[in-house]
Amino acid sequence: GWRSSGEPLWLRGRSSSAAEVITNVDDGHYAWRTNLRGEYASSSESYLWSPCFDFSTFTSEPQVELAEIHDTERNYDGAWLEMSTDGGETFTKVGASGTGVDWYNNSTED
């Protein structure tokens, strides 16, 4: 149910670069990446879309857990999680830097 859009597209597969940054993935085999064979493309904008989740019966706020490894340029690259409550017509960032547990990485750290 996952899909990607933008350029370059995110691909799910086994990494095959000799100079690999991602040496271990959460499920043991596969990762979503913008390039399975090397560096990502500079000046690109792409999205990874999850299937829809229905949280309408939750009695407390849902929690999302992701395993993330990134190799990015400080002050230029970024990633965040967004949600939609109107079927994808509009989106809102989930949380903010400095909120929650381990939410968004501090851009001043290596």
C-alpha cells in the first residue's frame, strides 16, 4: 500500500552500494530509498505515501514509530511526517521540532 511521488521516486529494495551508509535496516532486508545504488539526487523533492489509517475509534492520540537512517546535508535537506484528515486534500505537519519523544532530529547535530 505504500507509494511514492516526486522526483526521484522512493524505491523499496535491497541496497547495493559498496560504500553503504545504511548497513542495517529495521526489517533486516529492505529499505525505502531515493537511490538504491548510491547517493541521492541534489535539489530533488519526493514523497513517500503510506496507506490510509483510520484512527477514529482511538480513545487516545495514536503513536507513530519509524526507523529512520539518513545521510543529508546540514541546513539544506529535511524530512517530516504529515497527516490529512480530509482524504488527502490538505496536509498538516505532525508535531514540531523539540516536541514529543525523539521527534525530528536536531539539525545542529551530526
